[in-house]
Amino acid sequence: MLSLRSSSAAVARGCQLARRHAPESSPRTILPASSTSRRHYASPSDYPLSTPSTVDQFLSKDGSKRSGAQSSNILRDMRPSRRQPLQTFSRPYATTTNPNPPYGAKNSSNSRPAKVALIGARGYTGQALINLLNGHPNMDLRHVSSRELAGQKLKGYEKRYIIYENLSVEDVRKMPDIDCWVMALPNGVAKPWIDAIKENGNNESLIIDLSADYRFDPEWTYGLPELVDRSKIAKAIRISNPGCYATAAQIGIAPLIPYMDSNSYPVIMGVSGYSGAGTKPSPKNNIENLTNNLIPYSLTDHIHEKEISSQLGKEVAFIPHVAVWFQGIHHSINIPLNKTLTSRDIRNLYQERYEGEPLVKVVGESPLVKNIAGTHGVEVGGFGVHSSGKRVVVNATIDNLLKGAATQALQNMNLALGYAEFEGVPLKAASSGAT
């Protein structure tokens, strides 16, 4: 009996090593869809610290769905593969613990350029998106709209000569040839343009809204690819881009959802650079006012507090601040735990949950905002556990203009238009992998 047990233990250790050291080039196991679910993952035992059942707690509700009517958008007609089951491999074990792995190049089903129109092009986010579109091989920017810049030449876009327009709602109603509309407008402003797009005869035009207006609308898909089922985003025609604070906070909290004390809730202190206050002059983007200063605002009921709570399915408290630097956000997130965990336990949780995500980097030390500014990902680290073992402080950083807005919009556009998920995203300038 002793030798039999020793042999069994050796086999078990061998299986564990095979999982841990599977070649990166090996294809992941993708199991066939069951009769009750579009997407099926391996059993919870394959995910020792983050299981599909717990991930389901913070996936967003179904967003916009296609009707059975014939598509009027040639880009979507060219993509039968989006409606086909994912390819199945015979490997008997999963090579990743990430239950929602990136699509990457697997999403590539469209080789034609997409005609893009941007409304709200003057702001920081609009300019950041224009820079990204300039480097994308398949995004064909045709129209940029700004009241203040109408008549001026668009700078920073080299693929065609474009003049800023001041597109009215009536203008938009007469433009059915656009494949993707991006709304980079302040909160509460986009609805007339979105209604006009719906009325222009092209019911399959993709709309990406960067405001908070549709983040709680069940007819829209919430576009946070690292946490929301990517297949939902790939099928969507109405996508609400997450908020900048909300993106970093959710990525910073999500892996600990199963380990969170149900009698308490996370508290998030967020500090943003002043670009988050927009281009309209205010005390929150006044350099003289911010010098040697830190300004708290919206101490309760900030819209991102509601957004984070809604998407995670857990109440959170969020206190935003603005600081003197231009771009970048730093979160300190206090998370109560329902069991004793070490810092290493928690770091392993995050590394396994975000395995293979090129835009999420898990680090040991607290990430710094000066290192995230100008990059396209999120860094998560710190993992300071209280001496009781019952609460942890997690730090997360993000560039509010990039992964917090423009980069994430491009990621969603790629998924929904049939391009490689990270096409046009400078991954060398992104936080990459777990370290």
C-alpha cells in the first residue's frame, strides 16, 4: 500500500508540473458549448483560486443582441465564424486559470477597413483615440466632429486628410455608411446623436459610448473585456465603455470576490491626474489650485461608485481625489476578507486570474502612477495584508486616457468589428503579463 500511495502521489505531482510548465505556444483547451450555455469552462478544480462560478458573480448582464433580420452591414455579413462554436482541442487539462482568456488574433474574421466617425473629438480622450486609430491598419477614420474646431485640419492622423466638422443630429441621420460611431461626449449629451444613428437606416452600425449614460442600460453591453465575457462584446452593436476609475477598481477587486467578507465592503481611495476633469476650466484642472494640494470631490455617490458596485455585484465605497499630475490614476483599495490569507496567497490569486492578459500586470510592490502614465494597461500590486489576516490593501494604477478610455474603446471596437483584439494597441507600451 505504501508503494501504491507513493506512486499515486508522484503521478499527481507530475500532473501539477505539466499544468504549470505547459509551453506558452500550446493552444488552450476550449471546451464545446453545452446545451444550456454558450460558453463552458473546465470544472472548478481546474481553477484552484478563481473559479468560473465565482467569476459569474461579476460578469455584466447581457447587452444589446442582434435581431434575426438580415444585416445591412457588410462587415458583419462577412463574419460567419462569430456564430460558430469555438474550436475544440483534445488536451485533457486546462493550460490557463483565466476563465475568460483574451481572444487575441482568434477574433480576426474581417479583413476590410471599417469606416469610423468620432463625435466629441476635441477632448483629451478623443485625441488619444485618434492617435490609436492612426496606427491601426483597418480603422478608417472618416469624420471627426467638434464645434470648437470645425473647419480646422485634423492633426495627428496621417492616413487621410480630414477637416473637423460640426455634425448635427440631422447630419448623423443621413450617414448610414458608417460602420462604427464613437461618442466621446460629456455625460448626458449623447442621446440625440445615438437616436439619430438608430434612425439612419443602418441598424448594424456599432456604437461605442464613452460616457456613463448607458453603463446601466441592459440593452447595452458593458465593455470591460478582462472581466466581461468576450463573446458578448464580440456580438454587440451597442457598447458602453467603462469609466476610468471603475476599470482599475474592478480589476483590482474582482479576484477577491469569493473571499470577501459579506458583512463589510471594499473602500476605494482613488487619485486622478487633472486630465480626468476634462478640458473645460474648473478648480479641478487649475494647476495653481492643484499645486501642493490634493482635492477630494464627490465624497459619496460618485457615478463610478455606482458603476463598480453594479458590475461587481458588491457594494463599495469610493472617494475620488484629483492631484497635480496630468494623467494616471492610483487606487488604494481596502478589501475585507472572510478567511485568513497571506500576501502571497492573494498575489497568486491575481496572477492566476489575469494569466495571459497583456493589458494587466500583477506586481509585488505597490505600482506607481508615474510608471503607468502613457501606457495602455493596468498594474495591480501591493497586497498588504493586515496582521489579523482578515483585510488586504490592493493598489491599482491606470492611465485614465488610455486603458481607462481610448485603449479600452479600441479593444472593444476590435472585438465587435472582427479584428484581432489588441490590433493597434502598442503592447510594448502596455503593462504586460504577471511578474
